[in-house]
Amino acid sequence: QVQLVESGGGSAQAGGSLRLSCVVSGYTYKRGCMGWFRQAPGKEREGVASIYVGGATYYVDSVRGRFTISQDNAKNTVYLQMNSLKPEDTAMYYCAAVDKWVSDIVCARLSREDINAWGQGTQVTVSS
């Protein structure tokens, strides 16, 4: 059973940076996909960034060039480095895992329906 534990959320000023971490356990499938989603109050949960088993990374247009997803397999940890933060980045951020084989195309367009396991979420608040 996959378990995901996020940390690193908090408050930042616009233009600042935060780094989110997601420690992964029980992840058995070797051709899956990991991702970060976010959900702002009154809005649907949306995919922000994803990383394929081979290391390819994908981003939603609103964060491309500002956010970086990465993984450290030795530490079983996935990161989301968030730079040049904007107030509209304020949301609950969730780590997500696809613990089954998926193509890189599916990983690039990761949706909630693809997810096998979710973390508990970590709040990010950006003030102007």
C-alpha cells in the first residue's frame, strides 16, 4: 500500500520560494508516475507537475518556468521547488502516485482519475 507524507508548506511573500517534499513508501510499481496537485478554495483539484519513471517532467502552463519537480530515489522522496511565487499559487498541495504502468503521455496529462494514492496535503499561502 502506497503511503505519501508531504511537508514543506507554509507562507511566503510574492516572489519568494518554498520547497515541498513527499516521502514515498510502499511504492512497488516501476513504471509509474508521481505528481503534485493543488486545490484552492472553491476550485477543483488540478495537476501542477508530474515526473515519469524515466525522469521526464511535465508542468501545467501556469507554473512552467517557476516550479521544478524532482525525485531522489535513494531517499524515496519527490520534491516540488516553487520559485517566483504568486498569490494565485495559494492552495492546498497534494502529492500523488500512480502505482501501475502508465505511458509517458498519461503522465504528461496526469488527472485525478489516474491517481492510486494521495498524500494528506500541505498548505501553501502566498501574500502580495
